[in-house]
Amino acid sequence: MRIAVLFSPEAGGNSKYQRIGEILSKRLSSHEIFTCKGFCGEYYLPNAGLVSYDTADDYKSSIANMSEALIESAPELFICVGGDGLAAYVADTFTKMGSKTPLMGVAGGTANVGPITSVRPESLKYFDPMDLKLASAGAVRVKNG
């Protein structure tokens, strides 16, 4: 299975993200994983392939550009690791691109109350991407940042 993974770049070296990366690396070792450079994924998933994307000056545009590049790489599953903000920006890009790829949000933020960031890091030790149960979430709208 082709799996795209995007970590919140604002976490930069966060130990929780390092642990999530270790677990995902182990659980996804038999799959093709790809991500973005630096703290957006490469730092946490050193064996993942990297996609190229256009750099941007602001956070929202950066996330959109990274999400577009990952979606264009034709994943069968897209995992975002971060908070509700990252998940909302990724979902916004999915909507704009018309992507039907399943999106899984791993809660790595502070509150994580949104419908996308529903997977808790501690449950990843049981994660099998071949045994996913898909569920619909309500529409997500990002307005004025």
C-alpha cells in the first residue's frame, strides 16, 4: 500500500512525534511510505521516500503545497500527525483537489477535539493499514486562516 505521511512542521523535534514516527516506521515497514523533508516527515520517518513541493512563506500555504504534492503522489492512505489545525488544512486541500483518499489523523497536538484527529498515539501499536475501518466525518471548512 502507498501511504503518505505528513507531520506538523511546527512540532520540530517534539519527542511525542519522534515516538509516533518510530511506531509508524515499524507498523508501515512493509508498505511504501512517502513524506516531505525535515520536520514535516523525513526527520521522523528516515526510510520514507520524499516528495518535492513548492516552498511558501506562510504556514497555511506550506501545508497546502505539501498536501498537494503528497496527494499527487497517488497514496492509498494519507496520515497527518498533528493537531486539529493541520488536519483542517490538509482536509481543505483534499476538498479543493477533489481527493477521495482516506485521511487518518493522529492526535499530536494539544487539544485534538476535531473529527479528523481521532487516532490516539497509544493505539498505533495495533495499527494495520490493511485492516482500516473507514468512517465519514462532517464537512471541514477553513476560513481566514
